[in-house]
Amino acid sequence: MLTVVGADGWPLPLRCRAARRTTDGFAVTPPAGVAIPDGPACLTFHRHDPRMEHQENFSLVGAATVRGGEVDVRVERSLVDWSIPAGRVRGPIDFMRRGRRLRSRLETEAARRGLRVPTYDEVRADR
């Protein structure tokens, strides 16, 4: 999945038809007929077993450059891994452990931007 910023300023997620490794990232083949701007990009790779008992996910962020029928994504960094291991006990425990690690990073980033992290109740009240 390639996500770029669309012409309207909103995220534009695109399911790619192919991807191949390059020296500094990936070259992906997006769906035909979609205008893709150069700029910030996120590549998300996902796979799971047939019974959805586990999943592997990872996202890479960087910059996209359109070159003919492909989009070159120069990878700058990897985001937090949100894969879920197999097992009824191990999966939820691992998910919660990752959430705790992410919370401290979220709080640090919010403070850097002069913001605070909203609480669950605040988010639900906005609906």
C-alpha cells in the first residue's frame, strides 16, 4: 500500500500492483489512471496466514517521485512494527506491550509540538 498526500491535502492510499527493491527504497506500480504527486509517502507491507491467526505489518516513510508508470519511494525511516504474533495469549500481550512503548514516544512527540495526547474519553466525545 502506497499512501501519498492527494491534491486535496488528504491522505491518498493506493493498493499497488507490484513492488521491487531499489538501492534506496522501493519502486512500486500504482493503479492505472491515478494522479500521484511527488512528495511525502508511506509504504505499508502486510501479510497474514490464511486463518488470520497472526499478521506481519511494517511501514516505511520517505519521499515519492513519479517516474513513468512507477513511483520511486526513497525510504528515510521505518515506523513502529505493529505485527501480531500467533497465539491466543501471546498476541494480546505483545499488542499491549507495543502500545506501552508507543505511548511514551507519542507523549514525547506531542510535547515537542506543544500539544498533549488526548484521552480516550475526549476522542469518543468528538464523535
